[in-house]
Amino acid sequence: MTDTAQSNAQDLIPLSVSRVVEDSNTDTRIIVLTRTDDADTFTIWVGAPEGDSIRRALDAATPPRPMSHDLVKSFGEHFGITTKRVVLTDVKSSTYYATVFLENKGVERSIDARPSDAIALALRTHAPIYATPDVWKRRSGQHLDAWLAKLDTKDIDTQEV
Amino acid sequence: MRLLGCGGEIVMITQMQVKGLMFDPYNNAYIVVLRDEDESEMLPIWVGKSEASAISLALEHVAPPRPMTHDFMKSFLDAYNAKVISVVITDLNEHTYFAKVHLMYEDSEYAVDSRPSDAIALAIRSEAPIFANDSVIRKQSSEELEQWLENLKPDDFGKLDS
């Protein structure tokens, strides 16, 4: 685990998932995270199945059968393991790293995860999502808002045809 | 092998091995092929692309640079020393398979409802045995026959007449 993962909770930047945008050209999904204290955004690219899993959680959709992250949630419920928080801890060559903090009977454990799995679990367990100040400083997609707006409009057009 | 069902009834189960993954171009899906030890029974399970890839990575002992979803699932269980004892393919209903993941946690046993694809992907990573209820194996062969009958075109009957 990196030192940044252990940084004070007060220093962490609270984030919420605003939406999941489909990038049909590359079969990936773009997760738009918004800083809850000042509405500034942050985007990360994730695989299609992970992105779709995050979207289902956002929509509070209940699939007929438990999907992979529903199963992780179910394990937690059976054993009394709660997801305390999810922290985006590092970024190296455009790859983001996350740590999931768990708790059971006062015992805290942390596990390494991709942000997609971490966020998919956090949304299902109503756990807060944070980024370290360092990750926030080095985030990509500060100027993507206009581009995303355009992409959304294009998508709507395509659907209307 | 005998296993006591939830209602106290005796359920017969057979240990299965993952024999391989096949691509099914007609359904644009993958088939996980399970076979029993003496290869007398076969259970094909249709799964999506990402589920097939999760199973294939584990079968080939590929360690991806970052933990994939089922590696994350295993880390979650490992963090509190919860062990996967076995997984059982329990039911087949209208082409949907049902599975249970059996786990041991703090001296108690748990059975958690799961899709077979997640159960199998987790079982391989945990080196846990995979079982199928004998009723599923029997149902599978009858559903297979039903599907075959449904696919028959009027022409096929014509051929029989001539």
C-alpha cells in the first residue's frame, strides 16, 4: 500500500459519480466524477463491463441475476464486512489505482483495486469515494466538459435517426 | 456424492472439471464446457464475453498487471480469511443456470447465490471444486433436446417424408 493511501481523511477530496458516458469507438466507458464540494469534474476510462456495472448501480437497477459486483456486496452482507470508503490513491502512466477500505468488528483492512471495481462496490454499499490531493492535482479531463457535451448530443442525434 | 439440501432432502451432486471455453457464433456468446471425471456427462454453460475472459485468465494462470474483477472479489474474501469451499451449479430454469458459492468464514458455512460464471471464475482462482446437481445435468439434456426440436424447420420434416 502506498503512503498516500494512509493520508488523513480530512485531506481527501470527496467525489460523486455524475454519469457514465459510452465511448462506442473503443468499447470503453467514461466515468465522470464530480467533486462534491465545488462541482469540478474528473474523468476516468474504464472497460465496458465495469462501466456498465457502475451505470446499473447509478440507476439503482436490479438485474434478474446478481452481477459480479452484486456478488461482492452479497459476500459483505453475509459476513458483516462493510465498505468504509474507496480512495483513488495513485496515477501512473494514465493508470489510476484505488484502495478499498473494509471494516468488520472493528478490524480495518484495505485492498488494492482498479477504480472501476472500487467505484462499482462503493455505489452498491453507499460508501464514500475520495481521491488523494495528489491524484486530484494530476487528474486528466479538466477540460473535457465541452467535449462530453458534444458527445452526448451526438449520441442523442444518432438515436433519433 | 450426496449433499443435504436446504429442505433436508438428499441432493446428488457430481464433481465437474472445466474442460474448456468455446465460442458460439450463433449466439455470439461463449460456452464453458464442464465435464465429470469419467467424461460421461457434459454441461455446457453459455456466458458473456467478459465472464468468459475472467474464466480464461484464471484457467491459463495469467496474472494481469492490475487485479481484474474476480481477483478483486478474491482479495475481498482473503482480507478477512473467508474461504471458498466449493461451488455448485444448482439449477437450470428456462436456459438460465443458477449457482451457489459455499464459503467458510469464522467456523460458519455460508451458501451465496451467484451466476455460474462468477462462481466458476472464483472457484478456479480459489482452487475450489466445482459440482453440479445431478438434476441440472438431467434437465440440461432435455432442454437441449427441446432447443433442437425448436430449431427444426418445416423443411427438415419434409426430408423425413421423402
